[in-house]
Amino acid sequence: MSYLPTSDHLVSSHSIRAVERDSSAPLRICHLSKYYPPQPGGIETHVRALATSQAGLGAKVDVVCVNACDQTGQETSRTTTIEEVDRNVRVIRLGRLGTVARFDLFTAFSQHFSRKDFSYDIAHLHAPNPAMALHWALANSSVPLVVTHHSDIVKQQVLKHVVNPLLNYVYERAARVLVTNPSYLAGSAFLRPYQERVEVLPLGVDLSVYRQPSAAAIAYERKLRATYPGPIWLCVGRLVYYKALHIAISALQKVSGTLIIVGKGELAESLRQHAIDCSVSDRVVFQRHVSQDELIGAYRAATALWFPSNARSEAFGLVQVEAMASACPVINAAIPDSGVTWVSRHEVEGLTVPVNDPDALANAANRLLREPHLRGKFAIAAQTRSQQFDQVLMAEESLRIYQRAIHQGVVQPILV
């Protein structure tokens, strides 16, 4: 099917015509993502894993996202459009003109879809992503759409009331709406109208790099063990409100060892100050960025991954899978109607504590120290559980979902 979206005008439906696809030809897929690695983030990591795995299965895959960085790799408000190849995936990073209330303004969507070599059988939007959703709505395309609903808009109440009508407009026309776990739908009022179209597609990662670590990863593990007093505890993720990293820092007051926090974000300075206020700043290590080998080494060095996220903005927690594949148990928090505790289950692959409870987190960590056999039991179970989140399995299931969506076609064509 041809794909000719435009962000400049609403186009009439007769100006975009579906083309019968050759069933012997590779499936043509376009992912619509906010950003793409090396930009950090769980959704970005997922999009890369899914896109590269689909291409590895023979599909022709493009990713359209926003270019957030200049030529030196530094984040900046104004960028240019560039095209890259990541393994066997074409990545089109649209130039950013600026941001307004975290809403990216980027160069015209249409010019990157009007060429003959840009024609797709399926488009896959990763949401919440208001900017891409707006451009898709304006495109009025006949290409079937699949949406992965990574999370509800939880905290930003004003933004939610502005954005949700746009998202509803897009979701009503989606052939399939995907969630990453079977727990999320029950707690999402937003998804309820689309529940008949909802399917579960768990996130996946390349398990091999965690299960067979490189020499560099093992060397970094040894370096951490030699550098910091043990036990080592690990937090990985953006320094934003729902990660609840202040809970982890508070818990360290009652736990021995060193807490390594990997990530960057708007709360960096307040978290540093909180560590000072809790008198644990000498035992908290902040690392803005690490390589993949270093991250794997950190998982291997840690007694457990602390994952105290406290809001449904955390719908899955992909770093849990990375830790589990590295035989690192997880201590997570019981967020209602989130998939976090479905990924790593209480008393099976790790421990679960109440949200916003540093004492409970500390008690769980100390239990692992008192009962080292329990830590070993969880590590084995975690590696076994992680096999269900292999990115190839994810990609294979996604292609089956796409075929059903293509057969169904566009649900409610936009009439203008």
C-alpha cells in the first residue's frame, strides 16, 4: 500500500490509494517513534529491538523519529533531518524545529513519505507520542495502523485533557492496539473503548548479550566489585518522578553497600541533594551514561536491581528483563494495574514491596543478604523467566499481528 502522509494539510481520501501487495514480497513496515537509540529510554530500546528483529526475519523496516541531537551527539532544540542505517533498518530522523511544552516541532512529515521508495504495508505507532500521532492524523493514510500503547498519560493532567482527544482520534482508526502485558488493560480507562482490538505483545530484548557477556562486560563487573564496597545495588532508568529513585536512596540508610544509579534526567540534582540529606551520598554513585557492556557488567556485579517505580507510567520495566537475563534478581514495587510485577514475580524471580515504602525495600534487600541461597534461587528463576521476553519471539508475534491488521485494513477511514 502506498503511504503519502502530510503534516501540512488534510488530504482527501481519494488522493491516497491502496495498492495490492505482492504476497511474495517482504512486508514493508514503518515504525513511528518519538526517538531512537542512541537516545536512551525503554520505548526507544524496544523500537530498536523490534525493528531490527523484524528485519532479521526478512521484513523491510523503516523507523521515522525525531532527531534530538546535533552532529556531536549533544541534545539540542534545533536539528536537521538525517537518514542512517542501523544494521538492516533505515532510520529517518526528522529535523526538529524546537519544542513547546515537551512537544516536538519537526520538519514536514509529508516530504519523507511522498517518494516512491517509501511505501508501506503497515504503520506502527509507539504511544504516547502526541507529535507523531498528530502527523499521522493529518496524513489521512489508507495504510493499516497498529498502535503500541506503552502507558497512559498519568501525571500530566492538563496535557492529558489536551492530548487524549487526539489519541482517541488515532486509536479509533487503529486496526490493533497493543499492550505490553496482560495486567495493564484492566486499569486503563483510556483503553476501555478499544478493548476488543487490544492484544498483548510483551517487550523483548536480545538475550544473548546478557546470557553470554563479553570480555569487556566481565572486566567491568570486576572493576565495580574492586572499586565500591559491597554489596552493590543497582538502579537503571531516567531520573524522572515515576522512577521513585528517592525511595531507593532513602532505603539505603538501612542497607549496607553501594547504590549505583545509571541514568540522567531532570531530577539529577534533587536526587543528589536527597542523598546528602539522608547521609548516604558517600555510598551513592551516579552514572549518567554507560555502554551496553558496562551496563551488563553492572547487572552482573549487583546483588539485585532495585526498581521502586511508583506510577502506572511504568507499565513494564524493560530493564527488569535485562537484569533477569543477567541472573540479577529484581526488587520491584506493587504498582496497581501495571505489568511490572508480571515481569518479575514476587517470591518467584525476585521480591515485590509496596510502593513508596523505603523501609520495605530495605527489608527486602536485607533479606537477600541474610538468605544468600534465596538470591541464588531467584537468579536461576530470573534467567529462565527472561526467555519469554526474547526479541525474536516478540518480532515473530508482531508479524502475525500485522497480517491480521492488514487483512482488516483501515477501521474507520477519515472523511474530509
